[in-house]
Amino acid sequence: MKRTCFDGCVSFLHLAIRAESDKMQGRGHPASHHARRGFGSLQKLPRDDWRPLLPRPMPTLIHLSDPHFGPHHNAHLDEILLKEIAVLNPAVVIVSGDFTMRARQREFEQARDFLARIGKPMLVIPGNHDLPILTPRDWIERLTRPYARYAQSIRADIDSALDANGLFVLGLNDNHPVLPGGFWSRSQRAWLDEQLARAPRGAVKTIATHHQFDWQGKWRPAGFWFPTRASEFLAARGVELVLNGHTHVPNVTQTAHGIVVARAGTAASGRTRRGNSNAYNLITIDEKQIAVFVRQYNPQADAFVAARAFTFPRKARP
């Protein structure tokens, strides 16, 4: 039987990080038809047999979000995540905000130390929890220098670009010091326009922002405002992938414009929601499709395991 890119990638995951195929078979996976078919073909292979099956080149990225260093943070998961990143060797690692719980300086320092150990091309953006909020002095700083602590410990550039290994990624801060939810300013949209126009031919145009594009009918927590308008703006400029977090609930969809919107759960906070455990997304891209693997922490295995998979066809790029 002809093996697809999806089959080869799943087999690789099984071998590289013990992706528990025997445990996963027989369980329901809320994924697309293609994703279910891909999991059905998961099989054990001799350790030397996966390399011919893995399509090349195939950009691979790891998407983390909402680690929330501080209260409720599980430092043990940091070590597991770092090991997975080292084994999977992604082209890019993206962290879509909420490094801290309450923007305390020591929380930023813990986040900085974690990021320093990743050792891969990386793009990061702040989340709403990365703005100071606890005391009157915090509020003065929030209104006058909202990202000073983030810039000191994490990254000086609040909006940033990364061109690496076939991926062209733009990270945009969508937070507001007072208003809830996500916004892009007029100047940010102009910067987006300029940056996307200079993306290398053939690169996968990707946007990282903190607040969720897909509200799923829920008003709390507030997501990105006017997501349909934003999606139309991005699709017209050839964007294929949008990454966000914020809700601590992983979810993956594809818009009518063909953009895959992948939301990561919380990587290491104990504040999980709606029955989900800690999670991150592993994303692979080939000429025909984008595949998103949601990997969730299993306490019994003390490991992140394959939980759900989604595949979507790549739409024609302008």
C-alpha cells in the first residue's frame, strides 16, 4: 500500500519518542477523515526503517503556549518538553505567549532560563499574563511601559520575524493594557503587509499571535476581535498557518480561506481546562498538506503522547 506523508511522519513519531501506538489504537480521535485514516495506518517499524519514509524536505515546527511560569507551573514538564524538542529536532520552535502567571520578575527569569535551553531557531511573543497587574505600581507600569519586563528577560522586539528552514514566521503582539481580547493596530497591519511581501518564494507564511481566532461560541476568555476580517487580510497575502493559545484548550480548524488555525493548550501550567491535560502541537508541512499533531501529557506514562491529529489540504497560494 502506498504510504502517505502523514503515515511516514506518524511512524517517525512512534520511533522517536515512544508514541504509544498500541495504547492509542481503538480510541476515538476527534480529527478529520484524513487524520483518522493516518492513525489507522500507525504501525511499529524497525528502528532503521523510518528514514526512507519521511518526505524531505518537510518543514517541522513545535508550537508551545501558555507555560505560565510561577504558581501552578509544573517544572517537571519543562524537562520532558526539552527532551522531546531535542529528539524531534524541529526546524522552528514557536511560543505564543503567557510565559508568566503574573508578570513577576522571577517568573520571567524562569521563562528565560527555559528558553535558553531550547537551542533551536525560535520565535516568541507575549501574552496577556505577561503584563504587570498585581499592585498600583504594576498598573502604572502596565499603562506606561507594559512590556518592559518582557523585553528585559525574553525578547527586546515585541513583534518579530523569523525566516528559517522553509518557514517564514511573523509574531505579533495582540494584547492591550486595558481592553480584553486580541487586537492588531493599523501600524502592525502595515508591518505585516511589508513583511509578508518580502517572504521568500515557496516559504510557508505563518502568523503567531496569542488570542484565539476561533471563539467556539464562548465569550470568556475573550479571543481575537474580528477574526474573519483578519483571516481575509492574511489569506489575501498568502498566509497558510496561524498559531495561538490563550484558552489552554487545544483545537485545530481550517478557515474558508484555507488558513489552518492551530491553538495549543498550556504546555506546563496546572490550570488546564475542559478535561484537557497539558499539551503542545507538533506541525509538519509538505507540498500538499499541513498536519497538526496534538501531544498531551499522560501522567501514567509520564510523557507527552499522541492524542489527536488533523490534516488539511494546502490551498492555492497567491
